[in-house]
Amino acid sequence: MVRFFCLWLLALCGLLPLQPIQAQSVDAPIQQLLQTHGEIIAKSSRKSIGPAIDALAGSGLPEAQVVLQRWQDKEMWVGKDTGLFVFGDKDGKELLATDVADGSTLGPFVAKDFKQLKPNSGIRGMIAAALVQFQLSNPDPIVRLTALSAIERDAEASHLTALRASIDGEPNADILARKTRLERLLTIQFAEDDVERIAAIKGFDGDLGVDVRAALNPLATTQIVASDTPLTGSDIRGIIAPGSDGFSETDAYALLVADDKAKPIIDPEDQKQILVANINGGSVAGFPVSTLDTQIARDEAYAALAAAGRADPVATQAETATILAGFTFYERYIGAPPNVALAAVAVLSNIENKVAVNQAVDLGLDALSLASIYFLAAIGLAITFGVMGVINMAHGEFIMMGAYTGYVVQLFVPDYTLSIILAIPLAFAVTFAAGVAMERLVIRWLYHRPLETLLATFGVSIALQQIAKNIFGTQARPLTAPGWLDGSLIINDIVQISYIRIAIFILALLFLALFLIVMNRTRLGLEVRAVTQNPRMAASMGINPDKINMLTFGFGSGIAGIAGVAIGLYAKVTSEMGADYIVQSFMTVVVGGVGNIWGTLLGATMVGSLQKGIEWLNPSNTLAAQTYMILFIILFIQFRPRGIIALKGRAAEA
Amino acid sequence: MSALLEVSGVSKSFDGFKAINNLNFSIGEAELRAVIGPNGAGKTTFMDIVTGKTRPDEGRVIWGEKSRSLLKMSESRIAQEGIGRKFQRPTIFEDQSVADNLMLALRKDRNPLKVLFFTPSEADHNRVATLAGDVGLADSLDRKAGELSHGQKQWLEIGMLLAQEPKLLLVDEPAAGMTPAEREHTTDLLVEAAKTRAVVVVEHDMEFVRRLNCRVTVLHEGSVLAEGSIDHVTSDEKVIEVYLGR
Amino acid sequence: MPKDATSSFGEKYLGGSGGLAPQSVGAKGVETTFIAKHPSVLIFLACLAVFTIGVTILAEGFGIGVISTSFVKTLGKTLCLCLVALAMDLVWGYCGILSLGHMAFFGIGGYAIGMWLMYARTELIVLSSLANAPLPPTPDEITNGIATQIFGVVGASEFPPIWAFAHSLSLQLAAVVIVPGLLALVFGWLAFRSRVTGVYLSILTQAMTLALALYLFQNDSGLRGNNGLSGLQNLPGLDDVPQSAVSLWFFWASALALGAGYLVCTWVVSGKFGSVIRAIRDDEARVRFLGYSVETYKLFIFTLTAILAAIAGALYYPQAGIINPAEIAPIASIYLAVWVAIGGRGRLYGAVIGAAFVSLLSTWFTGGQAPDINIAGVTIQWVDWWTVLLGLSFVFVTLFAPKGIGGLFDLIPRRKGETS
């Protein structure tokens, strides 16, 4: 201290090359503090810097935050001769210095007389951690929230104290809740006192947050240890047998080798290297090279080498088994003291049960939304198939036409909400027209020849797909949903559903209602039902079956078009998108039972939940899920050839 | 007289509608029987049940000397057992020649491998020619069945039935759409056939039934209303009320 | 060809197998030969023989070299497609089962033979690369080497169980027949037993095809996922033989298979059996009441044609050189139906003509060899528009020419004694 004071005097006396214009407050507490740790600060080593940062952070000085901040930003300089710390801003060869205590301008100096403090990234991280406590109490709520997020991402033991200190003065209820929760989590991870930790752990029983599981899982970590004497102790979770799930005999043996409890085994490749290295005059340890074409012969040759001391002894297959049998393998908690670990395991298992339930709910919602998509895709098909007995293989292409209509509308109408509102009726109109045209030109010549209809509509499907490819190219085109459909409805960390899927679900319900109203409440529906049941009788009562068929087909196709817009919103729009849905749509209709809208609904639900269910069983492989689903449906048809809701009575028997 | 076919207590309903209601029916080994009844009396369903197309909800259908149940058998098995059926509308294979149609129906092993390696013998050709002669199609053996007139198609189908050599023939409205001369010929064919086997004729036309001159069973609402000679049933009060009197 | 010559040829070479029905009442009981009753078989075989010999003379391998090796392969592949079309015609045109799954059987045949080709060839490569190693290789090393070579592309290095027989040509050849045969048998049994017919059956077969294709697309299917099997054009141990010769061998084999397949199909459809299956096509309920077990007949035809398709596939893919799951996609089977429909279903030569005509035309158009058409400044590129044309002509044929190209032969006055 005296030394600094002398220096200051010297400076005052004009002995320094460039005098400060204004007196530097050398005895300001912050400068004093810095000087106390001056050497380690100047040394800037991550290993030794800790006390300096802690002292600054814990000083309670109001300037400490600014100092830490600017230090972190590499804006702190130290006078080469004076050893005094200043904030500096280098401008060419000059350094504009300000006081660390009050920020007053000290004036320009020659830059080379000062040394810039350049904390490395490790030190900057430590400074940032130290800064947290200031940020947590910052008057600006955004700063506080940012700090909280930073801790949540990457928590450290030191944060716990800072966090606890900041809780009392927190004015904002939301932030307070977050802070309290975070404090509990940090307590679990970093608190010294086990009782405190266990209390915190139990406090999270049944909490679905991912953060809770992230905090608890490390505590429940186990390690496998081998022992030839029985191990007891509260940290032993239990015995694990080699060869059981996730712990093969090879793993067990490798563990023994790593613990120097067993001779190593040799990899055939390494063995080969050693044998090759020991080839001597066409033989290895007396075994001619040409005989070494089996693993057994090689093992013998290697054993001979080992016996001669020219290779490390290794365990043979038989030996490994004996050695393994001599050890028992235990799982031991290593993440936390046993009582803490057990508490964590108990809470985790409760949480996992609850997670499973919620995952089932989430899966159910997924299945429901997939079912609504299949329902949308299949409803048009069900109409044409059920009412007219016509298989329309080009149905998928009508879906595609609807989606491309939406895409084209968006090219002209940039507002997404408006364009979707426009696209839906337009898609209906386009595909209705296409359907009517197809009915007029192709299908009505082929009534009562279902296989021919199937084939002719194939032809149309092939042609339409290629035309779309020629016009729009092969790459996927976007059909963008309006902004208000972005995002998801989040119920908790596990159960959430995107708004688009909700919209599709609602659309599916609307279609169901529309269909029921049209069929049961309108003249058209009455006539359609009449034609379905007895076309000749209907004709004699003045209904024109030709017209009805045409309108029905148009209606079915039009719905396919709208389904196309809906599907395009959440999937890609390509020329092949129709083909992607056609088989599932047929499955839906066939499984549900032809000629009944409720059947289609059930069929869609079944196909959708089945697919999601199988995907859940084998999440890595959606292709396999589809394969198994189709196989299941083929088997299902065995037992209910006419679908879930079969037409009964003589009509079905005929 | 031992019964060839005995149907007892059979019921079948479609969506709550009782097409057959506790039906009892039996027929002897060489007997001609006419079954009459108004629309919806269950005549076709009755035939469907006997031929295995429809399974009844309850009841027994017992067949032949060994008294075997037909209910567990497939249609083809029942046909092989010796029950032949003629549909209301002539169902023949229009794309194939008359000879092919008859050859197809000829009583032979139905096993696919046997059929694959089947070579018709001279006797088979003769049998086909004879059958064609019986049904008046001797000159049309090489014609496509589709080219025949409606009546000829009916006969061809009867010929095919005869070729099957069934023990029981179920014939659904054989005379529908025939000229009077054709009807007469059909009647002769059926009466002739009934000499060696059981024949059940389902018919609407009372004149035709009268000419068959056989025992008549009247069906109404899925069960037997009356049974006996044509004169007996036509004088029955109930029959007159539900059927004839209208 | 005069009728008596036909008969003598038939009697001499094929022996007398009686026809079904007498030619006329007068000819009743007269034993006629198979060939005499079906002169179209002889015409077909003669055309095939002339074609085969012609191509051999014109090809590079042993002839004057007018036809390139790649075109010989195209022709050989076309013959295989004709064979699978024949099978399709048998199952659809004659038996009325519109199967949309026969290209799956075709593909399985290709995979079965491809496994051996790939295994045997890789084995040779691995052996030769290990031959210079300081130690002679162990059997495990050889197997692992082959497995790494074959499955490295899907990140595996061990043989999946389905490759258990890949080392043996005879076992894989048996698999060509047995695997599709069994699959068809099981699938057909399930489907026919529950009386699934008509469009339902078509959709079910399509679903089967899709399931198979999706399964094969997975990397862990054991058949190299969407990479498929490749290098099949190289016959193991015959690296010295030029492709020009190999292509001709396969061309001959394909021609032989097509000829044999044609004979088998004609035999099946001509007798009483053919009469039964056509009757099933037209009215299966009636056939049932005649006492025929319709399901068994259908199953027989379904399985037989699946095997025929698999044999065609086993000959096709060594000529194509590569097989991948896309070849099994449902659209392939749809095209098969298109060929048969355009050629004319219900007549065997129609299927052959359809397959040859459409697939060659398709090669020509999509190969960019067809001249582009310029209409009012808009250039129609056939590479892009051929599929559209094909689709529309298919609609046209279905609507206006249900007999297809084969229907043209009906315009030729029929000779006495020829049955359809």
C-alpha cells in the first residue's frame, strides 16, 4: 500500500512520462481490492485467478460489477510502471483511460505504457459466473431472466449462493417462481447437506419437467464393479449378471482386464499381426504358415509363441469363462451419496411412471391427428367407392391437385391467411371440375366393370402425376401455413400438439358434419342414397342417376382437393404426394367398411393409431412401422373381410 | 321313405328381418317338389342355406343316407355331395362353347391336379353330346354359350345340372321368360329328371306348377304355410289369403 | 403353315396330348395333338426362334456386330418382361385376379439370384485380395471380408440370417422358386380363403407389394436397403468372358424361358383346367356350385404365376446389373397390368406383344431417342411427356379397345380348327 502511495506521489511530482490530467483515485476501495490481487490478475492464469474474482464478486462494492464486466470485455488495462488498473479504450497509439472507481476520465496516455488484461475464455467464463449474482438482482427483468436461462443451461455450484441471495428481493412473481424452482434444482445438484438435497429431491416428486430429470439422472448413475468377495454397503445397488441386458460377457471381461484382474484376450486382428511379425523361415513357432488357416491353428501357434516368451500371454476362451465365474459384478451408485441416490431413484421412478402416462396421452394425440389426416384423405374415396362402387385410383392425384392449387394461390396472394381461405374453395372447385370431367369422360363408360375402372383411373393417375412433374418440377413446393397456425399447444413438457394438427382435426370434424348434413338433410343426399340403393327405382321416380353419379364423383373429388390443401400445409407438396396417401386411404376405406362414413372414421382411427403405435414400439424405423401396419391390415381383412362396419343383410350377401 | 334332405328348425335373419323362421322341410330320394310363395317368403334364402351360400342362425340341415350336416361344408363340397343348383337368371359361361360348359359340369374329380392332367375320353365326349341332345342343343355344341337364346341358355344350365348327376336338384324359376313351347320342354325335362333324383322347383307361376303335377310346399314369411297336392294347397284358406287370393 | 404339316410336327416332337372339346361334332373322339390344336404356339415359337437366331447373328458377341451389347441386354430384358407379362395374363386375363403384386415376385426372384451373384463374386475378390497376405486366411476372415464388402454401404459387417444360403448357387436357384412360391401360397391362401375378390384383392396385393418394398428400403432389411444389389452383370469366375458373350447367354436363356413359359401357360389354359379358371373369372359363385373348390384353383394359378414371375426376374436382373427396392414399388406392378391390357388380356400372345411393344417403346422414348415435337413454339420433350402419353393411351385402350393390340388378330379370318 505504501508502495502504491509512493508511486502516486511520484506521478504527481511529474516523474512519470505522461501525467494524468486528473488525479486517479488510488485509494478507492475497488482499486485497493484490485491491487491486493494485482499479481494474480496480471498473471491471468485460470488456475490461480479464482480468489481474485471471488473477492471482487463478494466485495459488495457497487463498482465490482462494472469492473468484472469490463475486465471480461478486455477493457481493463494495467499501468506497466504504476501497477494501477484503469479502464482503457485504445485509439491508435493512445489509450483513453478512465478510472475504475468512478469512471472519470483520466486522459489519454501512451498505449505502450499500459498492458491490456486479456482474460482467456476460461477466465471469462469464471467472470461471467461471478457476474451472475449482479445480473440476478439487476433492476431490468430481462437481464434477470437472461441470467436465469444462463444458469439453467450451465449451472455451477457457485450459482446456488448467488441465486439464494437474489430470491428475497425479487419483485416479479413469475421470475420469483422460476428462481425458486431453479434454487431447488441447484440444491439437488450442489448443496453440501444431504438432508437438504433429499428434501429438494422429494419436492420434485411427480414433476414432468425435463430439467428435473436432467438434475436427478446423474445422481442415480451407477458403475459396475467386479469383486471376488461379497460387497455390501449402502452404495451397492445390486448384482448384475454378465450376459444380461446391456452388460455382455465381453464387457464384463473387459472390465476385469481394465482392473488388472485378468489376463487380456487378444483380438484376432492383433493376434494375426503378432503371428506375422514372428514368421521365421516359413513357420511361426514351429507351425508352418500354410497350416494357419483356421482360428484354432492360429491360437495354438500364438500359445506356442507366448510359451516361448515372444508374445504376451492371453486368456483363451475357456479361461475367460472360468475367470468370469470367479467374480461377482455389482452396480454401485457413484453419482451421489447412497441416501441421496436412493431418493433420486425413487422420485425418478415415480416421474417415469407419470411420464409414461403422459407419453401415452401424447401418442394418442399424435394418432388422432394422423387419423384425421387419413380420414380427410379417405373420405372422398369412401364417397365414390361407397356410393358408386367406383375405385378411383387417381384419388391421390386429386389430393395432389388440391395441394398444388394452394401453392399456386400463394404465388399470387402473399398473405398466408387470405391465401389459405381462398385456396380451400378454389381447390374444391378445381378438383370438383376434374372429377366431373373424369366421370363424364372415363368412368361412366365403365360402370359395373370395377376392374376396368381401376385400370382406367390408374392411367389417369399416371398421366396426372407426370403432368404435375412436368409443370412444377420434381422438387417439393412449399405451402405455408398462416402465422397463427405456427407453434404448438403445450400442455406440459411431454404432451404437446401443433396448431396445424389441431386445425386438421377440426377440418376433419367439419367434413364429417358436412357429409352427414349433405347426405341426411339435403335433396342431393336423398337422391344419392336412392341411387345407391336402387338405381332403377330411383330413375323411375324422376331422379337422373347420371347426374347424381356425376355430382357424387365431383363432390368426392372436391373433398380430396381440400384434403390436399390441408395435407400440403403440414407435409411437402410434390407430384408424388398423392401416391403416398393412396394406399393408406384405401386401407382406411377397406378396414372401415365400404359405404359407411362411420366406418371410414373408425378405419382412419384404427389405421392412424396402429401406425403411431407401431412407430412407438420401434421409433427408429417408420418404414418398418408402415410394413407391419400393412401386414396387420392384410390379416385384419382375414377376420373382417367387409371391414369394421359391414353392410349387412341381403344386399351384402348378394 | 327315407329323407334325402331334411331341414329342421332353421332360422335366419338379416338385420332383424327374419327371412327364414323355424323352417322344416324334407324331401325323399326320387321326388319332385314345387316350392311356392310370395316375394320375400324366403324361397331364395332357403336355397342359399341348403347350398351353403348362407349360414343359418340356428337349425339343422341333414343330408343323405349317412345323415351328415351340410352346415359345416363349403359350397363346392356341398355340390360335390350331389346338390345341384340352377339360378333364376341363367348363369352359364358365355365366353365358352356349349361343349366346354357341359364338360365343365360333367361329374368328374374336381381336384385341380386331376383337372390339370384331365384328358376327355371318347365316353366323355359322347356323354356331352348326349346331354346336349337331351336339352336340345345337339347342333350348338361348338357355339359360344353367349350366342344362345335366353331359353337355350336355361336349357344349357339344366343340362349342366344334369351333367353333374346330382342327387338333389334345386331349380329357381326355370320357366321365367320362356315361350309356352319352351316351358313344356322344361317341364318334361324336370319330370324326367325327378324319376331318378330329388328335384325342388321354386316357382311363381301356378300354371307351371300345376303341370309339374307334384307335391307343393307353400312358404310364407320364412316358414311352411301348407304342404300337399296342388289342389290341396290351392284350397287351403290360409294360402288363399296370403298368396293366391290377392 | 398347312394344317397337316402342323400336326405331323406336333406329333413328332410333342406327342399327342388330347384337346378338351371335339373340334366339331363330326370330329368327335379324334385324338388331336396339342400343337395342332394350338397353331399359335408353333407360330409363336417359330417367331421366337427366328428372333433369337437373328439377334445372335447381328450381335457383337458371336455375330457381325450390328446390334450393340447393351441393346442385346435390352432385348433380353424385354423377353423376361414378356415372361412376367405372360404370368400376369394367366392370373388376370384368364383367372380374373387383377394382381398388383406380381412385380414383387419378379423382384424377389431377382434378389434371390442377385444374392448369390454378389456373394460369389465378392468372395472371389476377397480371396484374391487375401491371397497375398502373410498368413492364409481363416474361414471367418473370408466371411467377414465378404460381409464388410457387401454390407459396408449400410454400415454393417455381418451377414444377416437371410444370406445363409447365398454361398450356394443351387440353393439360391431353389430360393428363386420357393420363396415367391411360398409367399404367394400364404398370401393367396389368406386372401382367397376370406373370399376377398375384385378390387379388394387388387388393393390387398398392392398393399403386399408396398409392404415388401418398404421393408426392403430399410437398411437393416439385410438386403442393403435402398442400395439394393449391384454388379450382377458380372458372372463370378467368368471375368475373362466379355459382356458381349454373357449378354447373349442370358438372351438365349431368356428366350428359352419365354418359350417354355409360353408352352406351360398354353397347356394350362387350353385344357379343362383353363376352362375352369376362365369360368372362375366370369362367375366364380357358379363354379363353386358346380363343385369346384374355387379357392384352390385360384391359389394354384396365383402361386404358379408368382413362380413364373420370379423366374423372369431371376433372368432379368443379371442383365440389368442392379436391383433395388424401387423396382418392387407398386407402380411397377401397375405398369405390368398396363402392358398386358395394351397387348390384350385373355390371350397369351397379346401379353407378350404388349410387354415387348410398350417396354421397348418406353425405352425408346425415355432414352431420349424419340425426336422432340415442336408445336407452336412449345417443345414437347418425350422424356417428360411419354408417361403422360402412356397413361392416356392406357385409358383409351381400356375404354375403346378392351382387347388391346391382340384384338387386331381377330380381324384376320380364323382358320378352321383354331381355338382361342
